[in-house]
Amino acid sequence: MNAQSSTLESLTQDRIQQRVRELGEWFHNLDLRGVKTAPNHFLGNYPQVKFQQFAHAIPEDLRGKTVLDIGCNAGFYSIEMKRRGADRVVAIDFDECYLAQARFAAEVNEADIEFRQLSVYDVAQIGEKFDIVIFMGVLYHLRHPLLALDLIHEHVAGDLLLFQSMQRGSNAVMPLKEDYHFWETEVFESPGFPQMYFIEKKYSGDNTNWWIPNRACSEAMLRSAGFDVIEHPEEEVFICRTRAMNNSFGTVYPCKP
């Protein structure tokens, strides 16, 4: 019997339950050999209940693929990607508490995942691009959300981006012109125009909720950062393909003579 097998056998339900309590409050409700990590989650069996709405849009067989999970929290999506056979999964989060939870969940699930303490603004340090980048439940916690998308495109997105953000406001999407006259103001009052809501203090008791887009804004920001939406399998979820850009940090205007 090897050391890993011995360690796993020692993880009884009582021991797992004890360790779950020691690791603090969990946001992901994971099933760790019959032990639920967040059984009283206000969103129900989250994120499984969310994942069920778009799981069909992700290939069942990820053999030969590499995955980067940005803002992995307790590792639900990272573990799911390993279950689907991904050759390599790298999971990052800036919060060491979440990473401790994710490492334990991966151990219980016998999932070989590489964990690193990094924020989305640090992705250049990883130094490689991935077949699939997961960026779910992070955007609205950022003070600089478009910068984050630019950095993902520039440094780590090789092909597909799995994106999700909390959204508020209208779910409508209006066709946008290439340009608008300076005196055109009514367009900004349209429910289908891209809008971001700024949270100065707290939303849902959370002072890290900074910017919340409507659906049109989510799509527009993704396009602006170099991601083409190819599927919209769930209200807040977008599957995107990375598009080559000459300059992912916006248009460079020539100096006037």
C-alpha cells in the first residue's frame, strides 16, 4: 500500500467533517465522500445546480487538453475538468483560505490539480497559454474588470474561455452601431445598451462586489477584449473563442501633427 492510499483510507467521514469545519466557511458546496461542505448555501446546491444548466456545452472528453481555472475558490470546476480527463489543470486564487479548501477537496477526490496563489492580474507570471480558461464568478469582484479580461487574452487564453458573471438589469441585447454622434443621448437609456452598475459600498452584504454588468455589457466587454461568444448555454454563462488582436489593450491613436 502506498502512502497516498494510506492517507486516503484514513479520511473517514468524521475526519473529513472535522477538516471541513477547520477550513472555515465554504462557498462551494462539494460532496466529499458524503460530507457536504456548504449544505445550507443560500443558492442551494451551488455550484452544482448552476453547472447542470451548462454542463452539456463543455466536451465530456477533455483528454489532451490543458485548463486554467482563475478564481478557483474551493475547486469545483477544476475537479470537474479532471473528471472529464483534462491532462493538466492549473487552479489559481488570491485567497489562501480558498486554496486550502481546494487542495483538501482535490485530495479527497484524488484529483491531480496544480494550485497557485495568484490573482487574475498576475496571470502573466504563469507563462503559458491553455486550451480552456475558466473565469467564473470573478468579474464582479474586481475593481478593474476589463483589464482582467485583457490580461487573460494576452497571456493565458489559447482557445476557449468559459465565462460567467452575476448580471443585473435588462437581459436584452440591442444591435450597436459602429459610432454615435456626440449629441446622441437616448441610446444610453435603452435597456439593451451595455451598462455596468457600480457598487460603492456593499451588495448582498459583500463589499467585494464592485461592478455588475447587464447581459449586453458582458457580451460587449468580451468582444472588446478579443473573445467571440460562440455559445450562451445559461443566462450568465458564455463560451467564447479567443480571437487574435493586434493590441488587446484597446485602440492606439496616432499623435496629431
